[in-house]
Amino acid sequence: MPNISSVSEFLLLAFADTRELQLLHFALFLGIYLAALLGNGLILSAVACHHRLHTPMYFFLLNLALLDMGCISTTLPKAMANALWDTRDISYQGCAAQVFFFLFFISAEYFLLTAMAYDRYIAICKPLHYGSLVGSRACAQMAAAAWGSGFLYSILHTATTFSLPLCHGNAVDQFFCEVPQILKLSCSDAYLREVGPLVFSISLVFVCFVFIVFSYVQIFRAVLRMPSEQGRHKAFSTCLPHLAVVSLFVSTGMFAYLKPASISSPSLDLVVSLLYSVVPPAVNPLIYSMRNQELKVAVRKLFLYVLLKHQCC
């Protein structure tokens, strides 16, 4: 076995060798990051400031925007700093913190998307029982369960991953610290310690995925039976954005963590990681605002309020 060395820092993947391309990557990431913060911040402000949006669906959407902001803030700032200052290093503690917070936000988001599927299922398939099944207390409990489950999930994987001895250096083939890339650096016999948590995670993700699929099968069956075209349009306008977000999130995330090693390559891993860690937080506000008339009206009123207040002052 190679000598097990104590690692005090990790080296993240460098996007480019030339200074011009590094600055280009910095500018690109900065634009994406600011767009994600702006879009999710508008959703937060619109839901918080408009009484008409104080409903379970928008309460979950507010939580989703918070998680998206946290997720993208965990990965991109360090990548931007490395590109700007032409560095690759991240401390051991910083890497562990990055893994913890990324897993926390991304797993809590997945659990929240499952709760949102349940909310849409009750709203469309059992509308007469919606008030009793999805009240304010139930919404708070489901959101708390999503955040709490994400915290426990991240604690489990972070503790397991960083308890492994490392035998293969400290170069991480990714622009942020990611569990699969850290595991590649671990000793071969120690790698087996992660099998148990990995099986548990896959089982949990699969159960949530089956629940989401079942919910939407029932939802589409109910929508297609609606006699009113306006009712079908309203139902689709609230369900399709959520379904698009779930599809993007699940497909890219599952491919990133479950793809066979035979097709793995640094460039493919980089593209996939961007698709599931950067793209969803940036495009989720756009997806929801495109189909949701109430949210578009609320954002428009918010802009008018800010503009009028600025003119008055």
C-alpha cells in the first residue's frame, strides 16, 4: 500500500492555463452567480411582500429559492476566487465545509421537491381536502423535515468521507470539493466504508423519486379529466415548472453520482457537475417565472414599487 500521507490542503481543478481564459471563466461565473442571486432574491422578495402569495405552494418556492442561493454560494465563490487569483488550493477544513454545505443544500432541495410534489398532488387530486392536509402547520413541518433531513444526510456523508485515509495525493479533479472526487483519493480498502451510506442514499433517493413519479402520474390523470380548458391550463402552469426543475435536478445529479467509471473523464465530470450544481439554481427562477402568472405579476409590482420609491426619494 502507498504511504498514507496527512493532507492539509487540496488542489482543485484549474479551468485554464492562460491568464486570459482564467479571467474569462471568472467573468462567466460571476455573471451566472449574480443572475442566480438576483432571480432567487426576486422570488424571495415577491413571496414575502405579497399577501396573495402566502400559500403553501409559494411557501415551498421560497424555501427552494433559499436552498438554491445556498447551493450556488457554496461552489462558485471559491471557483471565482481561484480563477481571479490564479490559485488552486483549498484548505482541508474548507474542503470539508464545502462538501458539508453542498450536500446539505442539494439534499434538502431534493427532499423539498418531494414535498412540493405532494403539495401539487393534494391540490389537484384532492382539492376538497387541501386545506386540512396542507395547512400552514403541515407546510412548516414538511419544510423543517426537508432541511433537517438534508442536515443529517450531509453530516453522515461528510463524516464518513473525511474519516477515510488518503493514499492518492490531494489533487481533486473538480472545481469544488465533491464526494466522488474525494473518494478517488482514498485508500482502496478504506473506500468500502462509504458503501453503506451510499446504499442508504441511493435507496432514499429512489423512494423519493418513485413518490414524485407516482404523484405526477396521478396529477396528469386528474388534469386530463378536467372538463374546463382553463382549469387544465392553470393546473399545468403550476405543475410543469416543478416537473421541469425535478427532471433537470434528478437527471443530472443521478448521472453525476451513478455513471459507470468506464465513461468517466475529467471533462465529462466537469460538465456534469456544472449541470447539477450550477445550472439548476440559476435557471429555477426563470422556469418558475415563465409559467406562473401570479409570480410574474408579483415581481412586476415589486419592480414598480421599488421604482416609485426611488423616484419619490
